[in-house]
Amino acid sequence: MSNFSSGTNAANSFHQLLKFRYFYYLVFLILMMYKLVHVHETLNIRNVDMNRLDDLIALGSIILVSFWTFWLPRRGQIISLIILDILLTALIYSDLIYYRYFQDFITVPVLLQAGQVGALGDSIQSLLRWQDIWFFVDWLLLIGWIPVMMIYRRCSNHGRIIRHNSIPERRKSKVWIRCMTGLITFIIGFSLTFFPIKHYKDTWAGDLFKGNWWNMSLYNITGLLGFHAYDIYRYTKEHIGSQQLSAEEINHLQDWFTLKQEDHSEQDELFGKYKGSNVIVIQTEALMNFMIGQRIGGQEVTPNFNVLMKDSLYYSNYYHQTGQGRTSDADFSSQTSLHPLPTGSVFVRYPDHQFDSLPSILKKNGYTSNAFHAYEPSFWNRTLMYQALGYDRFYSKNDFTLDEPLGWSLGDKSFFQQSLNKMKDLQEPFYSFLITLTSHHPYVIPKNIQELDTGEFKGTIFGDYLQSVHYVDAAFGELVAQMKQEGLWDRTILYIYGDHDNSLSDKAAYEKFLGKSLSELDMAKIMNQVPLLIHLPDRSQASVNMTEPAGQLDMAPSIMHLLGISTQSYHMMGNDLFDGSKRFVALRSGAFTDGKLYFIPSPNGNFDDGSCYDLQTNQ
């Protein structure tokens, strides 16, 4: 009898718990809070000096997203909380995966590029971790919980007596309670979210919302959900309604470009020396500078590039200036000498704008301008953007024979060979822009074409990266041989650079490869420096290592200088590498260098909290 009584009491307690409408909401808060905290700890990007209030902001933001569920009947609230759980979990986990590759969070402009996600394939798969299953444990429990609740409801409804005369009064009372509960919950969520944010804004983050240049800074103030809310607000403000620059702002911009031109000189022996030469520019996927000239297991990682350096100008302090647009940002900045956007890609957001671009300028000077990339023409919205940039034709995947399927598409060796074959039919002089693909994340190439012994890195993604770069280097060797065979070598400027870093930020791997410990400054330079090599038709400036800082914005004005085309009437922000003027290179993250100093920004966005190094002493 006592066992029966205990069972009845337990059932009644369980029944009362399920009827308690705050139970489901508390479970929802705990689950979402766990996921946000887990992301924070996994990414390890919170500023330890300022995170005492971060958990309150996270909790408040969850409440603000969900307070309205109290205005619904109990069943409606439960269904809404389940839907919110699914949507928020998908958002949080998507941010985690995106951050592992881009070291950034998803923004509205990135979502407009969501059609590209399907093409990432193996890259996304390589970013998954088995520990991530904990993000979805509640989903698995939910699958088992739903049938249990259906059975429970049937049993509990059996034999229930409904007193109709009390229903209207009870409904009115419940609606009033729901309204007040939702309102009070909103006030709590608002207070937990915005009072700490105001505290940050009134102390160390005063100017961040006025001129945000790094999403990580915003994240350290608003938390993940707050970041997305502010991003939606920012995007809506930017795109809804017409926003014209004032006459004062336009004059200020024009004065900046005028001042820049005053420091620019076109009176030197290299200006126009190669007028009428063909130009081939190769933007190389994830080619970084740290492995140039390095060996592993006695083998050179980039033997052909090393040989080519002896015949060319090599810039050892050349920086990528990309943001979220990555490859498309490198493309845009190099062609237009303008900075990319803080969020999203110019290629996706502004393909209908007009630009002072290198291909369009060269077309005006008698050149045939063409782009070559053996991938889907719609990826990064290239089809539309290349029209805006002024190319005569874009040779995409549809124009190549996939006789060397490798990685994402066509192997670089065949890509170079087929591209040069197409150039034979072009009217000279021509400008050809080639984008490689084989050394793309996750850097896996078949064993039968692997020629580099990566030793202790074998089987790691770092070793795979070195292996893929070694293959691309071999493709460079075949490209040069074919150019000589076709007679292009002596009448063509060859310009080779890396587009961005490899997204591998584990310092231990770099220290092991380079055989030395690395400082914050060392890692900052490694992750931002890509090589630049310029081969001139007469081997002028051969075997010269230029140590002055340079960046991707510098390509267009520098090539125009060699061809004798003035930049005076164009709006370009980059340096002319040949005019002898002082250099200043600014990165999209807010870092910058002038060759003497190197500034690394702080995650909180406050300039005074950044780190500035003397490059002579590294102090």
C-alpha cells in the first residue's frame, strides 16, 4: 500500500511540475545559457579583464529573445520554446563553425552569400568536432520526450471534469497573468542586457558603436545574440532608405585623395618602361609568406618560387588586406586599390557600383582584359562583379576541361596550361587575372601526387597545407616553362601574390615548423603576410628583396606605373611600389605598419589598449 501511495505522490508531483508554466522556460534558459557559455569557452576570445558582466548580458539577451512566449497559452509557449531552441542552436553552432574558419561571426551580408555554403563541402566537414554533439543533446531528448508527453496527456485528460461556468473568469485571469509575466520578464531581460552594455560603453568602449571596425570588439560588449541584433540594426540602417553623403563628406573624401596624389611621383626610370607589355596576375589561394625559402626533411617547400625569386622582385613584407570576403576581398582590393568592407563582401553587396578598376583602366589603354578561374561563375557573385570591374570575358569552370580533377575543381597545373592556351588567341597587349584553387582549405590532395615528405606533420592539416602549397609551387614551375616556350616570358609582367592566410592559427605548429618560439608580433606577421613576386620582362630588379611594407591595395597603382599610365584621375588608396614615397599599410582588422612600427589592435576596439611594436627591436 505504501509503495502505491509513494508512486501516486510521485506522479502527482510530476504532474504539478509539468503544469508549472515556468518549468519549461527555466529549462530553455539553462540550455541556451549552456550553449552560449560553451561557445565562449571554446573560442576563448573573451577579454578576461572585462567579462564579469558578460554572462549577465548573455542571459539577458536570451530572455529578450523569448519573453514574449509568456503571452501565449501554455501549449503555445512550449511549442514556441522548442522552435526557439532549434533556431538559436542552429545560429550558435553556425557561428561556431564559421568562426573556426574565418575567425569571425556570421553577419547579414554573409547570409546573403549563403548560396556558397553548399560549395564549401569538405571544408565545412573538416571544421566539425565530435564534441559538438553536446550542442544537440536536447534535440535528441526532445525526440524521446514528445511521445511520452502525448501518452501522458491522454492519460491525464481521461475522466477530467470540466466546469463550464468558471471558464470565462479563469481565462481572463490567466490572460492578465500572462501579460504581466511577459512584461516583467522583458524588464528583467532588458536590464540584464543593456545596463552592463551601457557600463562598458561609458568606460572602455565609448567610441566602438560610432566607428566599429572589428566584429570581435562588438562581441566582447554585446555577446553573441546581442551582436546579431546589432548587426541586423546596422544593416537595416545602412540599406533601408536613401543615404546620401553630404557635400561636406564628399569634399573631405576628395581632399584625402588629392592630398595622397601630392605625395605621388611619376618621374623615375621605371615609369612607363614596360609600356605595352602583357600583364599576367596570379592570385594564389592561401599562399603565405612564412614557408618561402623554408625546408622540411631536407626538401624545399617552394623550390620553383625560390628559383623565380632570383629573376624577380620579391616583397617579403607584403600583407593581405582582406576581411570577411576573403578571396573576393583580395581580388577587389588588388584590382581597385580600395579597402574591402568590415562585414560581408563587396562582390555580393555592391556589384552594381562603378569602380576605378585595373581591368577597366587597361581596356581604355588598348588592353584586352580577361579573368580566369576554374570554378562556378556565380561563386562570390563573380559573373556580375567582373562585368562591373570591366573584364572583356570571364573564363569560368564552364570554359575548362576538367582533365585534372583536384580539390575543389581543376588542379592548378592543368588550370595554368589551359589558361595560357586561351591567351594565345587573345589580342596583345592583354591583361590576364588568374585565381588558383588547389591550395584551398582543407588542403587535401591525393597521395599519388604528393611529393613532399612532411615528416612529423604527416596526417595533420598543417602537413596537408604544406603538401598542397608544394603542389602549387610545382604548377608555377610548369607555368614559367610554358610561358618561355610560347614566347610570352620576355614580353610579360608576371605578378604573383597570396590572397589570404590559411586559417590555421595554432602557434605550436608554426613554432615546430620554424624551429623557434614565436611572440605575439611574430604570429601577427605570419598570419597577415603573403608573398609578392614581380617578374619584369628584361629581368630588371632581379634578385631584389624589398623589405618595405606593401599590401594588396598597392597592386593597381604599381602595375599602372610600370605601364606608364597615370593614376592622377583615379581614386586609389594604395601605395605605388615604385615611386619612392613613404609606405603605410592598414589591415582590415585595424592593424597597421609603416615599416618602423607595427600596431596590433585590442579586442575591445580601444586604440590605447592595442599593442605597438618597434620593428627594429621587436619590443
